[in-house]
Amino acid sequence: MTHTDRQVTAALVTLIMLQATMLSALYAGIRPHPPVATPLFGIAPFLGAAMSVAVSAVIAQPVATATGRCLALLAAVMALVSFGPHKFFDAQFALIWPAVVLGQLAAIVIFVRVYGGLRADRSAVPAPSAGAGTL
């Protein structure tokens, strides 16, 4: 496992732990907790799906494989639903700021490292030679 893989895995585990904590707070009724429902979907099923995607990204190697990269990016986007910049305007921001800031930092690490991995993959692929395929 490379250093970049470890960083992305650590960021994914951070998101998993933050989301598991929010889900636990929801079930226990400990404030501040996320709302039971949002206008478009139920928050508990969404958090479960987001954690599942993040775990799948860890298993699929988040930098080394295309599947892992896609899952890692999806996990980061799904986490930003809970911890994105819009939370700075939330009435409870003073109570949730550590989770919001840490969630955003973890998502940034994932975006930067996965994008960096894609760039490295593209530069490692040799360009086809001009005479390739001719007799």
C-alpha cells in the first residue's frame, strides 16, 4: 500500500466514522443529530448507503483501481451532503463544526489524491508510436 493509498483510506475511514457517529446520534436522539427525514430521502438510509460506498472503496483500493477511484469519489460526494460547505450556514453550526470541518478535509484529501492518481496513470501510459500497426 502506497502513501497515497493510505491517505485516501484514512480519509474514507474518517468519513465512515463521522457518518456512523451521526447515525448513532440520530438513533439515540442525542443533540445535535441529523433530522429523521429530509425532503428528498430518509437520512438514516442515506448515511447507511454512504458508509457502504466508503467501505467498498477501501476494499476496492481507492487509488489503485478504477472501481476504487469511482467509489472513493462517490463516497466523498455523498459525505458532502452531510458535511458540505452549506453546513456553515446551518443554525446548529456552533455545535457541529468539528464534524463539518473534518468531513470537508477528508473529502478534499480524497478528491486531490484520486485526481493525482488519475494524472499519474495517464502520464504512465506510453503514447502509440507513429509506425505502429504498419507492415
